[in-house]
Amino acid sequence: MSSERRESIRILQGTLDLIVLRTLATMGPQHAYGIATRLQQVSNDSLNLNQGTLYPALVRLGQQGFIKGAWRKTENYREAKYYSITPAGRRALDQETRRWRKLAGLVEQLLATGES
């Protein structure tokens, strides 16, 4: 780890749901700590999610039918709720991924027009 402090990234509203769905689609069932750890690893420690951020997203995704939870034992033999993506969640992930890429392309285009 470098001596310089990494800048933390703020999550735009709605993007947390997208990246949680992508994580579950990629990794399979995960508990909340596993999701948070994976996102921190992939972001090179730029993205640190606390329980106050992650759990409301998990509840929201569950209410929408995009994920489901089931209690299981962790690798440390503790009970934890494991979340997995549902077929409706996969459809939402595909749709939101297309929307996000279109939006990111638009923002990039707008930023590029201001450069000389």
C-alpha cells in the first residue's frame, strides 16, 4: 500500500444497486461483508462501503425482487445472510448496464467538448 492516502469515491445515487447486482452476478451468492470486501478490492480501496450504505441497498434490491437472501454458515461457521441475484435482477442488471454505459458516454462526450 502506498504512503499516499487514497481518495474515497462517492457513489452516485442508483449506481450502488448496479454494482451490487454485478458483484452477485459475477461472484455468486455473497454475504454483505463479502460484497463490501469485493468492491473495496476491485476499486483498489477507493470504495469503502459501511453498513449504513450497503444494507439499505440490499433491502431495496430484495423488495424489488432483484435479489433474494438465505441464511447460511460462513467459512468461519457463523450464520450470515447470503444474497443471490434473481432472474429479474439479471434483467435489471442488463438494462441498467446499458443505461449506465450510454450515460457515461454522454458525460465523456460533454467533457471532451470543453477541451481544446
